[in-house]
Amino acid sequence: MTVPLLSAPLVRWDDLHLVFDIPTIERILRRRLAEVDALSSPDLEGQDDRVGLVLRVHWKSISMKVRVDLKEIRLRHRRLGFRLGRLRALGGLPIPKIAVLRTLQEILPDQVTVLPGSDVVVVDLRTWIPPEVCLRVVAVQVVGEGLHVWLASGSVSEIPPPQSQQLSSGNPEKRLPSEIA
């Protein structure tokens, strides 16, 4: 009986610290939210391990700024999880968490799960993170305009080759090297 050899991962790391630029993240969020009628004007802010997301929410004829605090942000098994903290609107009025939780599930019903009886949200990222990538976020912190993310040990195993595309020979810029000779 032969035992298949396990190959070493293509890339691995032992505890990795990443810093994301918050203004860049906000630009990406603005582009993504342009497709969602109910939400606009995202701003990220925070302190220590709390990340605050401020959005303009449009509901019926009402438009208001809403602040959602995200705490205990984690990523494991290609799923992002976080706990909803304080929710405030119109300069400080509390909002019931259930309203935000239901809205999240309505916007992305196949990707967002709210754990029953809690304020924990789980977002399925399996469509964006390939199975060959092993990521685990252990801490998130906001410092100035940087979103600091600490990853636990992880790896990328061998990635399957991309599907080959047939290029048209009519356009010289898109010809295969074998066709040029």
C-alpha cells in the first residue's frame, strides 16, 4: 500500500501583520455600495479592537447616518465573523440590533448568517477565498488611518492552473507566441 506524499505548501507564514489603508478601503466600499440603493457614504473609523462603520441609510423617504460598531472580528475556514456593538443613528439614538441583522441578511441572504439569539454575524467568503488558501485572522485594530490585521500561521497550497483561453488570431496583439513565428 502506497501512501500519497503530501507536498509542502507553496507559501506559508507564521504570524503575519498586515496594515490596510482606510481611505483606500472606503473608496472600494463606495464603489461596491453604488450598486445598493439603500446604503451609501461609507466611512471607517475606530479605536483599539473596535471598528466603526458609518453609513448613510436610505429607507422609504428617510435618509440618515447610522453607525455600526464591529467587535471581535475573526476569519476562519473562509468565513468572516464579528460581533455587532453599539448601533446609533441621528447623532446618538440607539437602534435595535435586530433591524441591522435582518437588513444584512436581506442584502446578502446566501452569504450572511446571524447566529440565533446572539449579535454574532458570519459572512461566507468561500466564493472569494479559494480553498487552497488557509487564513485565520486573530486580531483587528484601528490605528490612525491604518486598519491593522494580525493573521495566525497560514498557507497557500498549490493553486490549480487557470483555464486556458483561446485567443483570436485576427488581432496581432492577441496572437499566441506560436502564431507569431
